[in-house]
Amino acid sequence: MGLILLILGIVLIVAGVGALLRKQMLWGIVLIVIGLIVAPGGGFIGL
């Protein structure tokens, strides 16, 4: 389960960075934050 969440988190973060590069700021930030929450360890939130 942890591996699936890690992969999902990485995919969301990469998609967020891609959105930021396409100048879709809000969508990019939302995807990065969700990716950090979903990934094991919760990124900066620690969930």
C-alpha cells in the first residue's frame, strides 16, 4: 500500500510541476500539495 501511495504522490507532484510550467498556477499548486499529503510521510504535513 505504501508503494502505491508513493507512486501516486510522485505522479501528482510531477503533474503539478507540469501545470506550473504551463502557467496554470492554481491547478499546479493544488496538485503539488495533494501529492505531498498522499505520499507516505505526508511531506511537510506528516499524515
